[in-house]
Amino acid sequence: MRERRAALGAAGLAIGAYALALAARGAYPFGHGPRPGSRLVEQVVPLYAHLWDLLRGQGGGDLLVNWNSGYGVPFPPDLATDLLNPFSLLVVLFPRDQVGLAVFLTTLLSIGLGTALMTVFLGRLHPGAPWLRALLATGYGLCAWVLVDGVEQPAWLWGLVSLPLLCLAFDRCLRRTGWPLGAAAVGLAWVGDFYTGATASLGAGLVLVLRLLLDRRPVRERLRVLGRALGMTAVGIGAAAPVLWVTFEAGRDAVPGLVLHPNTPALTDYLTQLLPGGLTGRALPNVFVGVPALLLVAALPFTRGVRVAERVAWPLALVLVAVSFVWRPTILLWHVSNAPQGDPYRSTYVLSGLLVMAAWVCLAHRPTPLALGGGVALLALPAALTQGHGSARPVTWVLLGVGVPVAVAAFWGLRHRPGVAMTVLSCAVFAGTALAAYSVLGAREEPAGGESAGGAAGPVGAQLREARRVIQRADDWPASRTDPGPHVFTGNDPMLLGGQGGGYRSDYLPQATAQALHDLGAGSLLQGRQTLSPADPVGAALFGVTTSLQPDLTVRQAPAAPLVTVHAIGPLDSSSVWTRQQELLGATVYQVPPLDPGTGPNAPTDHGRSGWSLPTTAPGSAGTVLSAGCAPGRAAYLYAPYLAGQVSWPGGSLDAHGEQGATALPIIALGPVPADGVVRVTVRVELATQVPAAPFGCLDPAALAEAVRQLRAHGAVAVAAGGHAISARLAPGSTGIAVLAVPAVPGWRCAVDGGPAAPARSVAGLIAVPLGAGADRLGCSYRQPGLAQGLRVAAGALGVWVLVTGWAWWRRRAVSRPAGSAAGPAGRPG
């Protein structure tokens, strides 16, 4: 009972301190929402909204395909990466417009469970007072990694749970009990989040090896323990194979991310990360676990009650792990041999957990005042070295100046007045943890520009609800698409608002989706990992978008092609975005004039099919003028995806931030061609940049309307879309190629007239199905690459688990059976 109360108390302390810090900051859910642009806002909340739709049977797709985003993208990679924290399922209990509360609850419960499990494991590491373990575990539950990285990505917080959970599982190997439960724990850790599952396994394995090295049992028995742990891990990881295989295949097919090459930080900067309340603007491991734990770790080498081997092994392990987070070969090891993307220090919580474990080894042996004095002296060294350096801020010195004397007095008082000392220590831990969280959250959540985010929270929420109502009223899927662009709220507005848009932000954005949208004139951000909906009428028409949400929350409606169109067989001319669009339309709707380079020092340089390079604009110069001749009255458009500079034209201007490999601009509307028939754009650039060979296209709206009418006349008679399938009824005897307005992501298989299914082909990056001599109907369905193989491995792992569980049950039954029952009648064996 004491153990249970201590675990619950630890969870309550961590959750309470975090909630108090949020409330004091006026942060969500006690005030303004998370900061705009954060991963939590841009990816996590929309994904929770999509999960809510799926669990309520209202989703645009199912667990295999997300029809809302990217005009149809695989969903398992996003599910595996962001939504398998078991607490995520609680989203179904909330109203849809309050899914942020579900994210917040997932965060709270993950922090609480991780803290509670650490409290329990510390008791397995060394016996001792449960409440003291709870106080140290609170520092783990609200370590710097949680406050900086974990709360931004609730899926990662499952790693906070996984580390003590796996340490408990491996502890069962030491005690030769509960192997099946241990294997199930490994599987749960890896399924909940495979990123942190891997790092938690390495961390728990390190703790097991350290315990075995310090153990006094025979070497053969220690090797058996290690073997049991390896077998347990292998079966648990095998059970998680569907998640691992799917994400591996999805990663291979995804837009490559930016590979990080972290630099080795200065010693003073790294040491500052150990001090409470510190937060640096540079990328460094976020480590601190609170003043009491830090003091105890410093006192460990001086605590004579601890064996010399432990006093050497624990500090050495801490140093080696700390170094491993900033040395490239070991960084790759923590990332399972993959170059880190997004955050090279997502394993830092392991070091925080080891610090708490080492602190408990010291506290369990009741350090003497002399040992505590040695700890204070040792702790003063990094404090002195980091004065004025790194991330140490005033709150750091307040926490140290007050926290260290209080902790020393409380630890000394445990020998004489344990009740009073425990009360003082509890209050100090809660206050110090809340203050450190308050400090760190203030640096993270502060709105840009010094404006109060609280004032904007109301209207933004009201606007979001109104936008969703507008989209729902107009939704006509799958007869046509209702696009919730232009990305007013997040990069994943299609999941947040509903509808079927081209916008999609994900670490697993398929390369096929990104390339198809880019080739047809849509923009992209974040090194190509966020796509945008087409901003031009031809692109919208090709993707079947009849209704588009505008920034003022009104809708623009226009005719569009059906989702399935039929075309004659012929080679595609892919020389420019204009010709690619026209090939899919099956009609000429653009006038594509040659660029007039002009003369003078600012004239662009012709590189043939590679395009034109624009010179850097000299100070005081008017810039480079790009011009071309078109028929007056047509709608002029500019396509220069990697243009960076100030762009102006009669009636408009913009600051372009294109950059190859990072940001691609969509097709830009310039308005009607003037009466003189000349389209002019003035560009001022600070660095030499390039535009395509044919940057201008002049659209005939009447020709576009006729082309759309022809596509509808000869396209699908009816279209039906299921969770991960789409089918169409065609005009009898249709020939040529049927093109689906869905990116040809690997995994699509199509069949004609009920025939055998075959992998889908691609035309301009979209799904294409040859119709042969004539066809009346077609159907396509999606199979997630890697899922079948992963399920087979998981089935094998489950079989091993069942066999081992059955064998263990039979042995226990045999041991507990009375000796006389082993013989049958007349003394013969039964």
C-alpha cells in the first residue's frame, strides 16, 4: 500500500507542479494556446483531430489512407509516429473542437505514469523509503527534456514511461520471474513510440549491464540474466514489427529530411544544462532533474555507505552517457544507426533517468553531513565555471541558492526529525520543480513580438470553428474536392478543418506526393516536407477542387475535372509546368510566351532549358525586369519556384522566399494582361537566383472552362471512395488511360472490370490505369508497404511468447503439484 501511495503521490507532484507552472504562465489550457508554428500546433493537434474523426466514424479515410491531406496520403506512418501513445485514444472523450485538451491530458498522464514507474523502479534498484523515491522521481518526470522536447511531441513522452518500464522488465530477468510480462512491456514501449522505445531499450540495457557488473552472483548466472533480457527484448521488438517495418518503408519513400550534424558543445555550456531552470537558445542536451537529485549525485562519490565499486561505476556511467550525446558515432548509436533528423538529442531523458537513479543510490544509503558537504563543494565547481556562460539565468541561481541549503538541511534532518524533514523536502521539491518549469515554459511559450497571445485565442478559435462549418457545408466528396486552403491556421488544415486539400505537413510526406504537386505548380515548405494546395485555377481543376476556402473564410467555387478522367494514350511533354498541366487537361489553355531578357547590367542570362539566372540587384538599381507578350485580357501567371527577392507588378507585389531544396513558391497570379499585351514583373534580388526557361503563362479562362467540360463529359460517370479504396464507373467501352487525381504513392493497386489487380502506373505523378480494349469500371485499393511483412514477424513473435508463457505456466503447475499426485493407481506413473 505504501508503494502504491508513493507512486501515486509522485505522479501527483509532477502533474501538479507542471499544471501550476502552466497556470502561472497563463498557458494552455489556463490561457493562450501553444505558440504558433510549433510542431504541437502544426502537426500534433491536427493529427489528434483526424484521429477523433476516425474513432467517431467521421474520418476522411481509415487507418490506411488519409483522404483529407495531400489529395490522398498513407496514414500508418503518421499513426505510428504521433498517435500510438496509448493515452492518445482518450481524444474520443472530448468534443472535436477541444482536441487540444486531449493532447494536454496525454501529456499529463504520460508525465504522471513515467514518474510513478520511476518511483517503483528505484525501489527495485535499492530498497528505501517510498516517499523519498517519489520525490526524486518527480525530478525525472519534469526533467528539462520533458519541458523542452517532450511536451511538444506527446508521442515522445511515452519514452519517459518506457525507460522505467523496461528497467522493471529487465529487473524481472534478475529475479527470474515474469518473463512474458517483460516481453509484453518491451513490445508496448516500442509500439507506443519506436523512436524513444529504441533509446529507452538502450538506456535500460545499460542500467542492467551496470547492475550485473556490480552484482556478486556467479558470472554464469549473470550471463543467463543477460540472455533472458536479450530474448525478452527480441520477442518484444518482434511484436512491434508492423510499426517498425511500416515506418522503415515509409521513410525510404518519404522526402528526405534535413540531416543534423551537431557540434561538440563547450564544457561550460554542457555543464550549465545540469543546473535547474536553464534553457539555451542553441541545440544542446536538456538534462536538469532538480536540485536534490543534482546534490545527491555530487555527494555519491563521498558517501562511504555505498560500495566503492558503485561510487566509481555510477559516475563513470553518467559521464560516458553524457559524452555519447555529443559524439557523432554514439549519436548514431542512440538513433539506431540513422542520421538524426529534427532533434539530435531526443535521447536525453535517458541521462536524466540515470541521474535520478544515481541520486537514489546515494540517498538510500543516507549520506552523512560530510558527504553532503563534499557534494556541495563538487556542485560549486560547475556553478562557478558556468557563471555568465551558457543558459544559466537568474532563476538558476535562485534555485541553487535556496534549494541547496534546504536540501542539505532536509537530508541531515532525516536522521533526527524525519517527519519534519520529509515535509520540508516535499515542499522544496514541489516549489523548485514548479519554478523551474515556470522558467523554461516562459522561454518557450512567450509569443513573438511581445504581444499577448491570450487576446488572440478567442477569435482564432471562433474563426477555426466557422471555417470548419463552411467546409462541412460545401463538402461533396468524392464527387469533387473541397479544399480548406490557403493554410490559414496550420500546415495541416485539411485534417483540422475537414475537406480534401493538398496541404500536408509530415515527417513521412511521400516523395511521390511532393513531386506530383510540385510538377503541377503547387508550393512547398520545410525542405519539401510540407506541401501546399495549388494556388492557380488549372491546378485546382486538375485535382477536382470545386470549392476552396479563402482567407476571409468565404469560399470560391469553380468547375473542376472529376476525380477520374480518361485520356488518349500519348507521351507527356514535361518541358514546363504549363505543358504538364495542359497534357492532363487534354487541351491548350495557356499562351506560353518567350521571355524578353531586355538589355543592360540587370538583364537575365539565358541558360537554355535550365532557365534564366538573375543578377544581384545593385544598390539604387530598379532591379531586373522580366517581360513577355501575351494576348490582352488573358490571366497572367508567373512560375518561379525558387525566386528569392522582392517581386512587383502592376497591381501587386510580394516578398518571395524561394530556395531550392527548402521552399518552392506556387504559381503566382499577376492579374489580367494589360491592353498593350506586355506582362511585366520587376525583381530585386540580394543573391543571384534562377527562374525557369518559360516563367510566364497566360491563361484563357474560356478555354479552361471548355477543357473541364470535356473532361467531365468523357470522364467517370460516378466515383465512390471507401476508407482506402476508390472506384469509378466509366462510360461503356472507355479506352486509353484512366487518370485518378491521387498521387501515385507506392502501395496502390488497380484492377479493370474486376480483373486481377496490378501496381498502379503513374502519369505526371498521378495514378494511371490502362483501360485496354475497353472498360466499364475500375477500382484501386491501397496496401501499406511493409505492413504484411511486419504482421508476419509479429505473428512469429507472438507464437514464441505464447509458447514461453505456456511453458512457464506448466512448470509452475508442476512445481506446485503435491508429490503424491504424480503417480497413478498401483503406484505406476500417471
